[in-house]
Amino acid sequence: MIPIVALVGRPNVGKSTLFNRLAGKRLAIVHDMPGVTRDRNYTEAHLQGRDVMLVDTGGFDPQDEDPMRQGIARHVRAAIEEADVVVCVLDALTPPTDADREAIALLRKSDKPVVYMANRADNPGRELDASDLYRLGLPNLVAGSALHGRNMAALEAALAEQLPAIHENKPADTSIGPRIALLGKPNAGKSSLLNHLSGSERSLVDSRPGTTRDPIDVKLQYGGKPYLVVDTAGVRRRSKVTEAIELASVMRALRTINRSDIVVVMCDATVGLTDQDARLIGLAENRKRALIVGLNKVDLLSKKELTAAQEQVQTALHFAPWIPVVPLSAKSGRGVGALMKQVDQSYAEFTRRVGTSELNRFFSEVLERHPPPTKSGKAPRLLYVTQAESSPPIFVAMCSAPDALAESYRRFVVNQLRAAFGFQSIPLTVRYRERRRRESPDG
């Protein structure tokens, strides 16, 4: 599980600047006007050797009666609820405000690990200006500047100390079978599918969207095989998310991807694959999970309408054409058997391991037919390939001049791997490493 680090604080103290600094790229909108960040922004980052999920939040000021501000306060509380570590950003140049004090009180009650940052301490003189913050008796207070990068190493070190311990990877419990996460917008049929698979009403089904709040883990048998299925809250577009309880559900749904083998994105066939469905697919693909689109509610469509719906989904999946699409009706059970057959196939591919000798026999044939093209005067050579990991499959190719490998050739290599070894329905990763010549014995 990737730990979640939430950045909180009152408006205009530099949270978004810190978010961009820790992420190593410009993601959040930064502006001097308070309240620019109204919704949570999140991205993966690498801090002190650890992968984390950074969550930026809007300015916290619960005393402001403006409805937008009250909504932001709910966002912040939801982010704190789901975070593993919280960074409370304060302004080193101004005395603590009532909003600062209320945020600190909220964090102390939450019993979550907290690192406090006195931002805008651009130099030692400004660090002295933070004396009022030190009087609050805050542990883990780091004075620095997100804008200029001052003391960022100290902040990251303080954060690393508060992150949950890394648990050693244990062999997967094969007795429970594939771990399947059901994702999708509210009312897409996730709970109906879970109930059909389990043969009982494990998950509450209602025509009103948003019925499921918490992920529900269910061990079940289908066709004599074991599975672990996780039903999650429907994930809406962030502009549509207003309730704090639903915000927490969204973050839990995103967490679920990290502990799954296969993600089934349920899509309403009467609506088609939407931008939000595509975002969920993108999140799962970035985490290299096996993916299936369940085109649900096909019992409501005519044959002509179903054909049009399938074409729309395939067009929308132009960025990942390998993702299988299975038409079904979770309510009636039509197509559910085909979906589970695809789950079995995707899981077999997800856990497949190809021997190095088999890989290199294959690649010697591929290279003989289609060697890498010359680029910028360099002629890259693939020396050998090995599979470094399974679940998900990751391949490493040792080569000369990897920077000179054209993107089109990298896609060609992935497509050849798919065709030769049956990786038809999962994301594949091929990493290219340069093989350096050994130094001579004489140095």
C-alpha cells in the first residue's frame, strides 16, 4: 500500500507550492489569491526512497461561513481521515491565526502523525520570525521555503520518519484467488455484480447513486474457483464531489487499486465510457494492474444500440486498445460467465513468468528480422532480455545507447512480447538499461 501524505493549512500559506516542490513537477495551480486550490489534487511522489501519494487540499478556514469555504473544510477533514501522515503548512512570517489554531487542534484530536512546516522562511532571519509558531509547542516543526527549496531535505526526512513501516512482501495467498477491484461511477452496477457473483446481497443495491460508501471485501467461489472481490464507492468527477463522507470513499477506492490484481471498471452501456471512466482506467494502468471494462446494462439496449455502445468504448480506449471489453447485465447475470472467464485469463497473464532463455531465443529472431533503427548517428543494440518481475510483468532489456531507441521501436517490442507470449489483456513494462563496458584489469 502506498502511504498517503495530505497537505493541509489555511488559505494562501503555500500548500500548492509545497505540493509542486515535493512532487518534482508543476501540478497544482499556484496564485497569490487565497482559495485558488478548491479541490484536492493528488499525485504519486518519491520521498527519501519511499513512494507516497501526495494530496493537496484547499485552504482550511472552518469559521468562514461562505458555502465554498465550508465545502473546502469538509474536503480537508476527509483528507485527514484517510491520510497516513499530514503536513500542516503554516506561514513563518505571520503570527498564528484562529484558522491555524483550529487546524492544529483538529490534527491533535485526529491522532495522526503530523509534520508542521513554517513556510516562507527563505533565510535564517525569516526563520527567527517563526518564533510565535515555536511557542505553540509543535513537534516536528521544520522552517523552510517551498518556493526556494530551503530545508526541503529536512522536511522530507521528518516525513520519512513518520511514514508507516514497510512490511516485507509476503507470498500472495493463492487460496483466495485473484483480487478483483470493482470500480466505476455511482450506479454503474458494481454492487449488483458482486451480489450476483456471491449469490447473496453482500452489498446494498439501490437505484440512487452513492449507496456504497466503504470498500466491501468478499471471498467467494464462482465456477468452483476462489476469488476476492472488492466493491467500492462510485467515483465521480471531482467537481461533483461535495460530501465529505463521499470524498473519503473516493480515496479508499483509489487505495483499492494498489491492493488488487485485476481492476474491473464497470461502465453503464446506456451512457457509454465517460471521461471519468477513462481517468479510473488511467489510474489503474499507471499502477500496472490488469484491466477489464464491464459494459453493464446491455439488457436495456437493442442489438443496434449495443453495437454502437461497443464501438464507442473501443474508440474511447484508443490509448489502451489491449483492454478487453465484456458486455454483460449484472442484474440478470447475462455475460457474467464471460467476464469471469476473462478475469481468469487476465490473471494468468498477470502472474505469467517467461524464462530468460525462451525470451532471448525469441528476441534473437525478432532482432534478425527487425533490428533497432539508427537514431542521431547511434545504432542501439539489444543484448539480452529478462523478466524481472511478475504480478505485474516487468521486463528488463540490456542494450547499448538506450536513449537512442525510438519510441516506435519500444512500442514494437511490447507488441512482439504480447503476440509471442500471450500478454493480450494486461499492461506490459519494458525497461531499458545500458550495459557499460567493464574496465580493463589494468584500470
